[in-house]
Amino acid sequence: MKTTLSLWGGGAVLGMSMLLAACGGDAGTTQPRASSLLAARMSSSTAASVDSVEVLAEDGLGTAYVTNAWGGHQGRITRHQDGSIRILYIRRSADTANPMEWRVMLHAAGASGWTEEKTGTSTDDVNLLLDPTTDTAYVVAYPNSVPTIYEAPSYTSSTIPGTPVPWQTLPATSRHYSAVGMGADGTMCFKTSVELATPVETSNTETHFVCGRRDPSSGWVWNTQQIQKIGNRYTYDYLFPGGFGTWQLVATAQSDLHRTATDFPNASLTYIFNGIGLYTADISGTGTFNLQPLLPAYSTPSPATTTLAPVARMIDSYMDSQKRLITTYYAEPGTGATAPTRGFYTIVRDAAGNVSQSQVWSGLAPYGFTRIFEDGSHRMWMLWTNQGTGYTQVKLYALTQDASGQLTLGAGTEFSTQFKPYAIEGAPRLALTSRGQQLSNTVEVMFAACEEKYGDKPSFSSPYYPNETPTKGTQKIIRFRINLPPQ
């Protein structure tokens, strides 16, 4: 069992400046001056727009272990068939055993504003998903460390059965490293990571998962729970029920290892994020489980003496309607290494098992966060965001693809000025198909923003972290909508 003290897991604050975006700016990154993006530019070939930028809440503090900016793989926003919107965020709870309070805010169809629909408590990460077959929203939380589903709008609760092996019970200071995904047929899959006893931390882990569906007449019907020993730890999973086939669970996960479990025992950082795993399993829980490296770990000329280990950090993973798994990761070389070039890369795996060569996103700044998604016209897009040192940067890129399916950055549209004066924290959360959303040319987005605004001080440099005081680090919850042009 590992106690974590950082925003992204692993027990130590990350050394890469592009991922240390918490309220304090990106020290060490080279970024444009604020004046370079003061005027929004619209590409004639990408007539996308952003509207409904609003502050939904100002109390999204979370805890020292999990905040609204933590992770990035969680579902937090849904848009329903009648146009209503739900957003889930976390804030501090008065319950010391369940220090997180989750709060669902509802913007009902035709309403002029938001209302609180439901609150609850949790020891660990919380998700909001949508069943696309019934248009029902579900919250998945950990009250008293028990994985539980709440069904909107009544929020009737039911536990996810840990049978025959009970789910691991952890204190709020440790992570279950859970993940949840929703399939197009309403199948929900839930996964946790369990660390077994070992002298080498993170080298002896199991993946526990179960999939099920909600029957309108009889309630949840769960398949067989599967326990799979995988050895070295993988976390921050993106789950895709029905991925490469109707009865298949597909997932990508980040290699998250203590340095003693890697080839870099003398690295300066305690935990190394270097490599991405791909696993497939039968949704029934009884078929073959297969774990393979989607991206093997990078190496250096002298790993035993390396102090700066290479990085291959998964930023985003998405499965499109063609059953292509598109994973974006950030990479940088370690001590003495000449490759990879620092920046964002993509790797694509199709349903037939063909995996493309890793390719750098040419023309994309090597910092910030990316989100890839498909619209209702089956066009591909990338949303790029960055906290910056003088303003929040937001840019939407159209993605183009050649006959072989190779993706490249197309025309881009700047939206940065529409988010002033808020300083974005972490990765934005989109309403996506892996969370149950139907493809659409309207995309709902939320992100956490710092308590401190740009312009309130001579320089945006004070490190406001969520665990300092009740006032410092309080997160604002920002919601907006992306409108994409018709085909």
C-alpha cells in the first residue's frame, strides 16, 4: 500500500515542468508572451467557436491527495438528450474518514442557471458517467472505501460487488488507482489496482476489474470479477468497454514505478513515468487477459548511473468510431540520451492489432495538455490547453489524416482570451464516448482553475497548492462549450 503526497500519484511531485501546472505557473518552460495571443484568431477552415464560459463553483478544493486537477482520465461532465448538463466536482468534506465531498451540479433543460442536485462523500476518486442507451447519469464514488454507484436523479445507491475477492479497503491517504468506462451498449467496467507485498515497491501488483449493465427491471447485473496479476504497476487507466469488439474491454495504462523497480535506481525522482501498457480482456471476466507494451520504456546509455530518467507520460487516450485507439503521450530524454525529442507524440493501434510508429505532433508546443476527440461528423480534433505564465492558453486543432490513417495537426483556432483571467489547472475534462456520451458537434468541457487570477499580483508565481490552508489553492470550476461547424 503506497501513501501518495502528490497531485498525480507516485509519492513525489513530478520534475517535468509541463506537468507541474498546479497554481503557480510552469517554471522553466519557454512560452510566448501574453501579448502574442490577446486577439483570438479564427481559421476559415475551422469555424469552431466557444461559448458559455462560466464559473460554476469556487469551492473545489479537494484534498491534499486528490483535487479536481488530479489525473485526467475521469468522467466529470455529461450532456443529456434534452439538453440538460451535469457536472461533478469535488471539495473538502467535514468527514475525516471521507475527506472528499462530491457535488453534482445540474443545468436543467430551459433553466437559466445551475442547481445542486446531489452531494455525497468519498475516500477516493469520483467519476460521472452516462449510459447512452437510457440517458441515465451515474456517479461512481468510494464512500468508506467501498466502490458505489449512484443513479441520477434519485441517486439511489448500489455497491459494486467484490465477489469472490472483496475490493481492497484503503485509507484516504492512499490510492486505489481506480478507473471506470462506459460502452455504447451501456456496459460499465470498473477497475482497481492492488499492490501485493514485495521488497521492491510497485513491482508486484494485481488488476481487479468487473463489468456489468443496468437492467431496468432487475437492477445491475454484473459479470465475473477478474483478478489478474500483472507485476509492475500500471495506473491512470483509460477504459473502453466494447473496444476492439463488442465483448471486449480495452484499456491503456501508465507505467508508474518506484525507481528501484526500473533500470534507473539512482534517478532523482522517486517515481518514474516511462512507458504505456495496453491490456485487453473479455467483458465476461472469464476470457483471456492480455497485457502488452503499447509503448516500451525509453532507455539511456548508462541507466544505472542516470539521475534524470527518460519520460514517456500518457496524457490522453481515445477510441474513435473506426475502433482506432489513439494515445497521446509526452516524452523527453534522460541523462545522456539523444532521443526522444521533447514533445507530444501519438501512437495508434487499430482493431486488427496494427500499431503505428510513434510520431511527434509537429507544430505543437511541448508543454500543456491535449485532448483528442471525434465529432458527430466523424472528424477528429485536438484541444490543447496550458496554464502559462501570463494567461491560460486554449487552442483547438482540426486533425487531418492521409489514406493510411496517419493523423497530423491541421488548422487551429485560438480561444485563449475567452478564459481570462482564470489560470487553468491540469487537463480539461470532456464529455466523451468512453464516458457514455453520443458523438455530437457540440462538446461540453470543464476544467479546474486556480483561486489566484492572472493580473492580481505583479507576477503569477506563488505556488498555491491545495493542502496549504483553507484559502490558498481553492479551485474554481469552469464550464464551457465547443461548437463545431457542420460537415
